[in-house]
Amino acid sequence: MWVADFETCDMWEPSSSDEIPHQRVWLAGIMNLEDMKLKYFTSLDDFMKFILSKQDNKNREIAFHNLKFDGSFIIPWLFEHGYVHVTEKPEPKQFSTLIDERNNWYSITIQVNKRIKVLIWDSLKLFPTALEYLHEFYHTPSRKIKEDDAFYNQIRPIDHIPTEQELKYLENDLRVLAETLREHIKYYGLRFKKTQAGQSFYNFEKSFPHWRYRFPPLSVEEDELIRPAYWGGISYVNPKIAGKDIYGIDVFDINSSYPYQLASKKLPYGKPVLRTGQGLHPDMSKFWVAEAIVRFKLKEDHIPCIPLKAVVEGRPITTEKWLSDSQGLVKIRFSCIDYLTILDSYDFEVISWEWAIHWAWKKHKEVAEFIYKNNEIKVKYKKLAQETDDEELKAEYLTRSNQAKINNNAFYGKFGEEIVKRGKTPHYDKEKGVVYRVDRVEEIPDNKKKFLPVAIATTSW
């Protein structure tokens, strides 16, 4: 396994502040996790020829930290050198991409020939933090080097020879990521999952192997009906102080809120047990998601909790993400938990219940055991780290504590994963270059589908 990185610069000096020059890769580096030695190139062409070369005739994996940036240079190169993009498994001289409709880049898979496949993937999805904080995951020794603006903004000519300072900067960036990945492999092996949520959910699966029987996949139709009720967490600024400088503030935090809800509150499970139609109030003894025609207005001194995306018909014209006024009749979809929160926060009138899907719900001991076990590990090793003076032991203890924390905080999100994936694919135009279009739609197989009602309940609680 390798890590790689590009350094880029403007190709010319802009003539005005409005002009955005094209960029080019003036320095590219790659580092093998086995020997930790830097190999560098002064052009994208030389770098690509190296990673696609015969070498030992083996498949190879290369991690970039923020593939969305570096990949935007790789894909045009592939098109310009005869590679064809496909949406299925690539054959020789073909490549595929995994880019979602929100422009999150996950991977580029290049089939060089019948023997060699190169997988380029985004380590930012596994370690979702800037490179300067990456060492905190496993308490590794290398730290990102910071340079001044002149270093980052300098325009290097085509024949520029990298200085010792520039090579040191590149090597250090690669070493930060390589050290983190090496430690990650020590804990999870070479077949680790490529996203943080994926790895955490895999750990949950090992703790609760039969979870699929408890939380069976929804049909596409059911998922589409209830997904507008998956609202997620709230981020909100009081309009009275928005845009103003505020001083003397305090910061408060709720530790592990989602894990607490998962472990201690009732969660839906199984197949739907009841469906009700127009004019019928949902059964409050069960977990439900409903659609209703309503009007509402936020009560004074209350925080809004109905998001714009919950409105499926009659959406008000507003830039607000969280609505304070329906501005007339609207049709929304929401869960039974959010319904109670709404009644507390709004003057809320239901004009007509349209439909509701109900599930049984209960506390799940297997989910609670996974969370409580991780919490015990987190607390135990954090305490041990505070008590030891051995720096190596301290780093190991803090790593174990952090892993347990991530397991608890990240695994639930997979329950909310979309089962119909909409993604971008690159298309090559000789005049415009690479154009990305949202034209890939595919349903994931049943064995990869999760159970959306759990995610809805967790964030609603």
C-alpha cells in the first residue's frame, strides 16, 4: 500500500483579481508503507506512468488525503491517455469512479491490463480531519509542516527543480498519512474498511452478527417514503445575533449523545406492523413515520426543529434550513418522536393525516452492550493514559480510547445510508475538458442495505 500527494501551483500570474488561472502539478510524491521512502516526480505525467507501470505485476492501492482535489488532475490524464470511463467493473485500459451526487470522492479504480489493477482511494473518508490533526488518531510522531503564504502561492516554472525545503515539506505530508495508516493496519489488518462509518459498523456487526434479522432492509418504495423524515442533527443560530460579533460566550457539549440514545431509548425494528390511511391519527404506542398536511408557526423563545427538507409539497420560499413559519398549508413527513418535539416548539395544526407506517419498537440489549463495552474501554484507557509516564504506553492507551469513542459515534450513520445511490460520472469533451454529470443511479444489493428507521429514531431522540 502507498500514500501519495500532489503539490500544485497556478500556471500563470493572474492579470486581475477576477481571473482564475489553471493549475498544474509541479511536484508529486509517493511513499510505500513498507519502506517509508519518498519517491518524487516533477510532473503528473511521470507520476502516472510510475503508478501504472508493470513493476511487480501486482495490484496496488494508493491513498490520497482529499482525493477530490488530487483526483481532479488524475481523471483528465486518464482520458487524455486513452483510458475509457465505465460504470461497471473496468477491463484493461478502462477506469471507474465512485463520486456521489454531493461531489464526495471515494475512489478511482484503474485496470491497467489483465493483471494489474490500481485502486486510488480517499483517506479523508477514513480519517475525516485535516492533515495537521491527523497524527491525533494514533498519536504518531510526525506533524504537518506549515509554511508561509509565499511558499504556497509561488508560481513554479515547468523546469523548476524542487528545493530541499519543498521536498521535505512533501515527504513530511506523506509521512503523516503513512504513519497513521500503518498504525491503523496494526489494529484492523490490511482488509480494513475505507470509511470511518464503514469500519465502525463492521465492528458492530462482529458484536451483533444477526443484526439483519432484527433490522431487515426496507424496499426502495418504503425507503423513499420515509427518507424525508430523516432530519439529522440541528445546527442553528438565533436570528437576533446572527452575523454579529459576540464576546464572553460559554461553550457546552453533550458527550456521546447519539450513543446514549441508541443504548437507552426504544428503537424500531422488524417489518412494518401497521399502515394507516387518510384521516387516521397514527398509533402513538408504536414508532411511526407519517405524512400530513399541516400549518405551523414557531412559539416565542423556542428553537425551530422542522427542516425545509421535511416539506414534500407546498415548500415555502425561504433561505432558512430550519423553518419558523409554514407560510400556509404544507405537506410534511416526520416521525413520532419529532412530532412530540414539534408540539412543544410550535403552534402546530394537523389539517389531515395522509398516511403512516408503523413499526414495533423496544430497547435493544445487543446495541446497548456494544455501546457500553466501548464506553468502558474509552474510560478505562483514558484513565490509564493519565496515570502513566511512559510515552509509548500513553499513546497506545489514548489510541484505544479514541477507537472506542469512534466506534460508538460513527456506526449508527450506516443505518441512514441511502439504498439508491446517485452519483457523478466524468465525461470527456475535447473543448471543455472533463465534465461531471449526475447520471449514475443504482440500487445497492439487499446484503448491503441497512435499516433507515433506526437512524431516524436516533437523530430524533
